[in-house]
Amino acid sequence: MNKNAFLRHIEAQTRFHTVFQIADRCGITVPQLVDVTRGAATPELELKVAKALNYRDVNWNVVRTTTNYKIVQTVFEDAKSEGMWFCISNPAGSGKTEALEDLYSNDTTGSVKMLTAEEWQDGDPLVVINGAAGYAVIDATKRLVKYVAVEEREDFVILKVAKDVGGEYVPLTAGTNQELARFISYMNKRKIPGIKTAYISQQADLIKLVASVQYAGTLIVDDVKAAVELAITNHLKNIAQFTDPRRRLNINLLRDAIEAVELLEEGSTQIGSLSVKPTGGTSVNVALDYNPVSGHYAVDPDWPLDTTITYIPV
């Protein structure tokens, strides 16, 4: 099962139904639903939720007449004619990868080179096949990179990558002759000469959220806590740069995500402070928004949400 597509499917359900309604539809409790979104549930529970919510893994069909396809086609042709590197950024699910693969496959000029970070096979040597570097045997189990985000700066490109372990973003191992070093060696052999590239693969930037939430006193506080934490977890996954490189952690949008929980009215959430700490860095107070170093976020385990959010019955 594509875990992140599955989690996005659950997130889409919360736009029309409360977490209580979703859990009831699946025949499970709200805490169990939270476990599913955190990747802590059993495969049997995940399949039960997937079946109840009509989730199916699907493949793309390329439609060349859509607006998104035509936009990608225009950028593709401009890059080809100018001999330049262009970055394309759009939300996950918009079809940009499939459009690019279709355009590349149908290009007959021989002037286009396609570089895909996800094709790297850890530990396998590159060989020349039909005049291009590739692998003698395709082994999906060795293709560790599942998520890629690209940031274009004035004179260089930042490539952020991660693995998928249980539906979570996990960095490549670092150090001499470790996964990240081998990946960089692969990319340096295949990337376009002259393009300066920085590579980042590290643990999530950790957030500390201090807030207060008012809720209807008729509700069970543990259910409210579970729903709020689920909303925050889903929001953090949804704004990872691996889903859309343009997205940032925005304090107002985070508040909106919390207040979207059933029975939490507008103005019920007060954020006292929001700070983020990247791996090996110092904590940064977020006044409005924040661009993640790693490309993704997680709640700081030293500051779990159930200790930093105060719940007030009204």
C-alpha cells in the first residue's frame, strides 16, 4: 500500500467528516485512527480503514489535453530550447511526474536527459546501456529514495531526499560510505555538468507548539485531544516540501487546521508560541511562517502535544 497516498486519502475525508464520524464509519476508536495516521497501527487495522474508506492504490493515465500537462509541456520545451535547468513545483497528485515522463519518452531529438533521484539503486554499479548510464538489473528493493523536494536558489539547487519507512519520512544514513554518500556519488555521475547542487537528507525539523484550546464541556476531553493531535499530525504531513516544495509551516494555517476539528469554533484556539528546531541547529521562533531545512516536520518528542496544549471546557 502507498502509505502517504493512503494518509492523504484520510486527510481528504476530514474535509467533509469529523474524526469521530470517520472512526465510527471504520468501526474503530478515535485513538486507533490516530495510530493509523502515525504509522503505528497493525497492517490489519490499516486494511480495515482502507476498505471502510474505499481507498485503492491506482496508477495514472496521462491526458495530454489538461491544463497541468500543457503547463509542464511549455516548461519542458523552453528548457530544451534554452539548454537550461528548470525546476517544476506543484502539489502532489497534479500529474507533473507523469507528464514529464511522457514528454521525455516521446522526445525524438536526443537532446533531453532525464535524471530521476528515485532510480538510484543503493550498492549497484552504473553500467552503459544503449549509450546511457543505468542498471543492468532493476531492483526496486534497492531504490531507497522515495521522496524528493527541490529548492532553486540564485546560483545553486538544493535537493532534499528521504526514504519511506512505515509511511514516515526517514533520512538516508550519513557518514563515510553510507547511504547519503553513495546517493551523492550517483547523482554527481548523472547530473548535468555545471549545476551546483547541495544535498540534504536528515531528521525532521522539530516543532514545539504551546497553545490553548476551548471545547464544548459536553465532550470527552480525551476524544478532543486525540482529534486535535490528529489534525496537527495530518497538517504537518500535508505541508511537507515532499508534497509541494512551495509549502511552509504557517502559524495561521496551523491554527485553522486545529479549529477545523468538530465543535471547535473559530477563535477557540490560541497559539502562545511556535518554535522549530532543525537537526543540529538552534530553535527558531515562528512569527508567521518557516521553511524547513529537512523538508518535513515532526512534533518534538521532548515537547509532546499532550503536555504543551491546554484544554479548557466551556
